[in-house]
Amino acid sequence: MSEMVRVRFAPSPTGSLHLGNVRTALYNWLYARHTRGVFLLRVEDTDKERSSEAHCEELMDILAWLGLKWDEGPRVGGPYAPYKQSERTAVYGEHLARLKAQKLVYPCYCSEEELELERKRQLGRGHMPKYGGKCRKLAPEECRQLDDAGRTSVLRFIVPSGEIMVQDEVRGEVLFPSDQIGDFVLTRSDGSPTYNFTVVVDDALMKVTHVIRGEDHLSNTPKQILLYQALGYAPPKWAHLSIIKGPDGQKLSKRHGETSVESYKSKGYLPEAFLNYLALLGWAPKSGEILSLDQMAAEFDLTHVGKSGAIFDPVKLHWMGTQYVARMPLDELTRAVLPYLEDARLFNREQARARFDWLKQVVETVRTNLGCFSDIAKETFYFFSDELHFEPAQSEEMLNQKPLLEAYQKGLASLEDFSGDNFLKAVKEVGKQMGVKGKALYHPLRLALTGREDGPELVKIAPLLGKSKVLDRIALWTVEQAPK
Ligand code: GLU
């Protein structure tokens, strides 16, 4: 029997989780579920300056909101605890001692300025920058003198010559000549261990079988393989996921819109819809595009993860959102959008209690346009607010259509029962009377009632607005002094 799959998501709590992080978490989670393996969460917080407890809590809250439960990690514990690197200092110390004993590390006293100069020189000559190994040649006595003089140092790992082959589950074989890799840093000048070192120690001790992470880490993998060899551990399998790009083909960044998951949460995306969309960024399930987490887990496999860059398309995410909103029972959807109406100061809880059926009908008219709950405000504001905004061309159109609007005013004022059917009859009657049909008949009325070019059918909107609001809104354009 093959060994049980153990995968991990290993975020650094240095900021908000972005889309790429969460796709990595999701693929790990799906792979664990698919193989009935273990998904663990490890917090990589060795960079004390940039990490914070608040970010750590926030990222766990986001994963919990998404429903990506971890089997081992902070909050839940597990056999390889602790799962926060800041609490694992002793383990790194032991491993460092092993590397020291094997004489595989040396102190480096080069200053930032020296290193920067070396980098610039190499780049200037068209070489890949790497540490040239100056301090590798220092004798123990020289090191002692530098230490005594109060010079700070970092510890570097001696990269042996040869080639390192990364056998990647997504990208196939990737070869790295080790002369492209300079001796890399294992501990900083304050003694704290670096990412490449801690990640190997932890993945090895936590028995991680598959490292699934972003392609931006591919260049770290040969260094990590060298450390596995030096420490006598068997390396895991590797799978590097292509970088998510914006619609212009460039690496996804703020320029392309919101990239933090928190922002999609606060917009009111359903986590299932959000994850469904993210799952498709690099994986093409055979059974169609809309899948629950369980369906995804049943189908997910690394062999079907693509190598080419995935494009993040906010329009498609929105579409995915509408697919999930469409399935929500109306009562539940109405309750879900209410906080967003409150935030926009359009409607409050008390009003909703008194007019819940009315509110439900309002929500029903626009539900197919809702990709996320916060869309409710822009889709329905005219039901709640009389402060409609008109573009100059729209005002002009309505002022030019004053006779038509006056005919509406008359026709609709005489209705006793302001039902959709009666409203429609009255509108048609006005059309006949004035000799207008189609868009010319409806458009000025739509503008007057909603201030919008599009939206649900007027026959649905008008009864929900009610007779007096409808007449008031038309009257704005028929009285002597029409607004500008
Ligand atoms: N802490 C690293 C990051 O957030 C983890 C990389 C890895 O998965 O090895 O990028």
C-alpha cells in the first residue's frame, strides 16, 4: 500500500491572503480529500518584522470561512505540533547543529552594501546574480577576529557542484545547474532561520509527501532538495502551480482590481462560488464548470493541473457568483443581502421586519444580476431612494418626451388597482393614444422611474414602487420647472 498523502498550506502571515494563496490552499485541500490524506496548516512566521498575530488569525478566519478545514495545524493541534514556525526554534537549532557538525555551513560577514554591489556587477555583465562565496574561504581564526570585532554574520549553506533535477508533477523535469545557485543563507544575522531552511525541516518532520505551491517557489526547490540531502531526509513530490495572471497577461496585482480574498468576502461572495471559480484557474474538471467542493474533491488530480498561466477574470468570477446566488432560496437570499442594504443606508432591519414580503419581491426582480450580495445596492437603489441621478442626455430625453410622460401620468393616475397587469394595460393604452411603441414607449418611463438604462421589466418594478412613487417620479419631468 502506498503511504498516506500529507499536504500542507504554509502561508506567511505578512499580509492578507491573496487569490494565489487561496488557490494553493484549495488545491492542497482538494488533493488531500481526493486521496483521503491529511491537509495541514503551517504558519511560516519566522520573519518577525513582517509577520503578525493579527494576520495569522485573519488568514485562519478566511480559511474557515471558505470551508477549507485543516486536519492538523494551529487551533486544532496534531501529532507534529507546534505548527507555527515561531514556536519551533529548538527544532531548527538542532538541525543547524547537524549541518554545522558536517561542516556544510559557514558564517558570512558580507554587508548589504557589498552584496548589492556584487549583484549589480553580475547583472551588468549579463550574469544571473548569486553569492560568489567570498566568506567560504575564511579561516576559523579570521572568523574569530571578525566576531571579536563585533561584526555580525549570517550562516550560509555550501552548495555542492553538480546538477539538481526537480521532478515536478505539473511541469515535468526541471534541471538546475548548481553553479547558478550561490551559497544561500540559512540563518539571518539575528540568528533567526530563513524560509528555505525551516520549510525543509518542517516538511520533513511533518511527513509532508507532496509540496503543492506557486511556481514562484520553483527556484527555491533545488536549494531545498540540497538541504533534504544534507539532512538525510527523503524529499517530497513537487507540484508547482502556474502563476495567476491578470486579463492583460501580466502577473496579477492591485492594478487588476482586488486581489485579497478578504475583499471578496466583504463584497459578499459566497465562499462556494469563490472557490469554484478559483479551482478553475489551472484545472479543467471533466464534468463541467460548476462543482461543489465535494464534487471537486472527487475529481481533482494533479495530472490534470495545467502548466500554462491561468487568467483571473473578474467578469467570470461574477458570473460564477450569479450561478450560486440563483440557487439560494429567496428568503435566505433576502436575509443575506439585508446587511448590504443597511450599509448603503437604503433599508434597515426594522423596515425589513415590517415589509419583508415586499423586500423579497424586490430581491427577486434582480437576483439574476447578483454575483455577490453587495451588488444589491446598485441593482435596487431606486426601490428605496428617490435620489435618482440622471446624465444630461437622459434628462434631455425625458424633457423631450414631456407629452408622453404626461399621458402616462394621466393613464396611471386613473388606476385603482396598481397591479402589474393593470399597469401594462395602461402603458399600452398610452402607446396607442400617442402612436408610440417599443423602446420609444418604455425607455422614457424606465428612466423616470429608475434612473437606469436597464433593469427588470417595468411591469415588475412599478407595482413594487407603488402608485404614488411612480406618479411622483413622472411628475418630476412634467411640471413646469423640470430639474436639470
Ligand atoms: N511561506 C511560504 C509562502 O507563503 C510558503 C511557500 C511554500 O509553500 O513552500 O510563500
